[in-house]
Amino acid sequence: MSGIVNSSRRRAGAPDLNEDDLRTEVGVWAKVCEDIPEDKLDASYFRALRDRNVRTLLQPGELFRAWTRIRDESRADRQSPIKVDLEGECCYYCNATGYQIIVRKTVEGSWNEYARPCACAAAPGWGRTERPMMGSKYKRDGYGRFHEIDA
Ligand SMILES: [Zn+2]
């Protein structure tokens, strides 16, 4: 971590810290970035540099956010979305709109309809869910809406 702190300071043209200050600074970075696995620190650092275009001093929060981006992207890769051929067959869950329509009974007994990002390729990348609402708790109607069934 001290390597990253030193390197980022030099890049920003900031003076090197004395031993005490460096230890304090590294302590702050280590705390903010404690969830970053040791072997991902360098990758997170380079990612943080790549995603910024200012030469001001890099902040530990930027390193942490760079790590969350790396992590989220690798997750997204692993959970490849349900394959949908948008030219031909439509997604069973969202009709290739990207949003699954869920119909749910409210506490008052009326029906509430809401749209939820689907898990298929038609869903927006930022909101794509891990899986559609499915299984025996839901029944699909003729309009492609999914009704939540009372347990
Ligand atoms: Zn879908």
C-alpha cells in the first residue's frame, strides 16, 4: 500500500511524506481499502488511474471504487445474462423489453404492477438482475405479466 501512496503522490507532484506521515497516510488508505484483496491492489490502482483524467492527488476512495468496478465487471462476466435472440425469439420473462412486469397483491388487497429489470441481455446493464422472478411463486398471464401467487 505504501508503494501506491508514494507512486500516486509523485504522479500528482506532491512531495514525499516523512516516515511518520507516510505511516499515517498508509493507515488511512488501508482502512478505506481494507476490502480490496491484496493481489488486486495494483490492478485497482491502475484502473483508478485509467478512469480519471486529472493529475490531482488520488484519494483512497478512488482506489476503492476502482476495485468495486473491477469486482462488479468480473461478476457480470461470470453471470452471463440469459441468452436472448432479440431478432427472433423474445425473452419469456420480459418480452425483450428488458423489464419484467410483476403483479403483486398489496396489503390492502388491491393489485400493484411494477417493472423490474430482467436478467437477460435486453435489460439495462446497470440494473440487470441475477435472475428473473420465476418459479412456483409466479404465474405468467397472457400479457406476459408475472403474478405473485399467495403462499
Ligand atoms: Zn428478459
